[in-house]
Amino acid sequence: MRELDLTFPGMALGTHQTPWDLKILLHRGATSIPRRQAAKTLDEGKTGTSNALRLAIVCAFHEAISSMISQGRSRALVESSLEVLWRFISWSDKNSLIISHDAVIEAFKQWAEYQIHRSKIKKEVSEIYAYRQTSKLANLIAKALKLPGTKPGGNLLMQTRMRKPRAKKKVLSTKADKQNLTQTFEFGHSLKTVCNALDLATVRGPLPIKVDLENSKALIIAGNLKDPGLDVDSIQNTVVRRNAEKARAPLADNESLFDRHKRSGILNLRIESELLMFIAQTAMNLAQAAMLERESYRWKTNGDDLEVFRVYKGRRSGEAVFRCYRSYKEHLGNYLQWLDETGLSNNDDRLFPLQSRGMIRARDAKIKFNTLRAVFNKIEMQVIGPQELRKTRVNWLLRRSRDVSLTAEQVAHGKQVLLRDYERPHHQSAASEIVRFHKATDPAYSPPGPGICV
């Protein structure tokens, strides 16, 4: 049993990440402790004997997840599937359920009832969260057991009382939509101000950095300072004052931006701001944008837009990488120049090379915009995430063009996907559609005398 390898060599990991090892699932209660601690206990042989009944189903889970990795499924899907499997096994251990190849479906049905109770009775989680957890586990179990059918996971889910909750689109008032757009534009202006302010001289300059925004607020970027508001002149101890002055001093000419990661948070703030602006411009999803490489590009005009093509060696153009507005070309050019000036391009070939203090992240690791959120939360300004930015852009284009087909082509979505997942009800658009409908179906006729005949 010790020689059994249930890890995932094909799954990229950062230097500080704990590898996923399904051998932990073979030991009752091991999933209730942190994975790093469980892996250490497993290596030291302190977990006791493994449960032989679980061997077949755990190996089946390992085969199913390995096939997902080899098929190129997203890292987010693989990790979320592993996380829900961990929660399922942990819950089963607490409730003394048998987990085996023959009994796993029965345990899953009880898990589904538990999720329904959590969402509808105890109100611990939302109904959509409970459904997604149960659905994801159903697909994983169906894949592991190789159940027959075109949608075996869906068929297994139908054997429970868990059903997908109806999507409720809130009807927006005239004020609600205007506030949404105003907030989005204000956030976009703030991002641009941050990007323009954090040039090479400022990034290498004294700390803390103050960035004045258009809304009369100011961002204080502390870098590695613990107390950015500290009055250095008021410190009486000579050694402490000298250390405080050294921490706030600009970098020396011969000192690299990457020495001891002193300025990694400041670099990440601009990179995260640039990434959100890029997504707002191109409507590209976060996973695709984060994996883009720093390349040479060829720009082609298409009306008010620019289509950007990746340029390969040998003067041969490749496929279109993204589409953006003309005004964004100059801003992106300044950002590419900043990547060269700071030396980020020499260390990382990605377009958005986020830095990590003392560790190396996996290339496809999820980006959570922690640096940006921490800075904006201090001035009580809401951070609009990539998904919300894409939805706002789609609805803005839809209302301007009033053409679903044109908007769907612009944002690279099908019409059904756009209407189902992106479109939001809008008070003014609905009112204008009602007026046009009445004009077309209930016209007014000019009378022979005063008044109007209907």
C-alpha cells in the first residue's frame, strides 16, 4: 500500500503548494485535518492502517481526475472537484458512512440530502452553492464508476431531490442601472490613474506612495511598510529612526526591483489594475487573459475597434488574439514599455507576470486580486471583478446597438449564452420596446376633425 502512487504529476504546482495525494482518503478521519499536516503524517507512517474497502473507489477517483488533467480541463475545475471530494469523504467519516465501490452512491444520496438541509432549512449556504457542490460530486462519481449514458452525472443527480434553483434576474430601476454604470466608470478611471501613477520612477521611489483619485480620495500604497503613517521625525531612538528612514528610502541605482521582493506588492498593484482594464476592453475571460504571453502584435483597424494578431517569427501572422477599442492601443503600448523598463519581461514571458513573495506560483493558478482589493478596501471603494466587468460591457453594447447578433459576435459568445448568462433586464430599454410595440400594433389614425381616433 505504501508503494501506491495516487498523486497527480501532470498538475502544475507552485513552490509552496501541497501536492494532492489521494492516499489520504484511504485513512478514516485524515481529511478533517489540513492537507499539509495529513501528508506529513502519512509520510511518517502515523496514520495507522488504511481502509481496504476504500482502495477500489479511491483508485477510481484518481483515474477520473487524472483523465481530466490529461484532457486539458481547467485547473479551477480539477481543484474544485478535489475539494468537494475531500468535503464528501470528511463528512462521510464524521457520520460513520461506508465509502466503497458499491456503497458510494448511497453515501452520495445522503450527502445530497445534507446539502438540501443546509441550504433550505439551516440557511448555511445558498441553494445554488449546494446544487453546484452536489452536481460536481455527481459528475466525479459517475466518471469514476464509469456509469453508462450520455450524461451519467446528471442521471445520478436526478436520483436525489437536489434540483437546480431557478435563476432570478432582478429588474433594474432607472436609477439602479445608472448607479451601476457610474460606479463602473469611476472604478475604471481609478484603475487608469493607478496605472499612470506607478511608472518606473515612482515604483523605485520613496515609500509610501500616494495616488490622488478623481473622486477626491487618495490611495496610500505602503509597499512593505507596516505603518505607512508613521512620523519618522518623532522617533527618538536613533537606530529605530535610521531603520525607518532606510525602509522608506528610494531604491539605489544599482539595486534591483526584485531584491528581497521589497516592491513586489507595488508591481502587483499595477499588473492587477492592467489586467482588469484589459478584460474590460477585450471581454476575454480571466483564465485566458492571465495565460497570455508577452508577444509582438500586429494591429488591424475594424471600424471603431482594433483586431490584434499575434506575430510569429518569419513574418507570418497568426490568429487574432483579442479585440479592443482604438484608444486602448496607446495605453497597452505604455504598459508593454513599463514591463521592459522594470525588467519584468526578462524574468517572465507572460503579459501579466504577477509576483509572489519568496515563492513561485503555478502558471495557471487562480488570480484573486488580493493586492488591489486590500488597497481599495482601505478607502471603502468597491472592486469590480472581471466577471462583473464583462457583464457590464456586454449589456452596455447590447443597449447601444439593440442588436443581439452583433453584440454576440463582438464579445465572442453565442446568442443563447449571451441572453441566458449576460443580459440583464433594463427599465429604459423595456419602456422603449413597449412604446415601439404599441406604435406598430395600435397605430393612431388622423381624424377628419379635431381629436385623435384610435
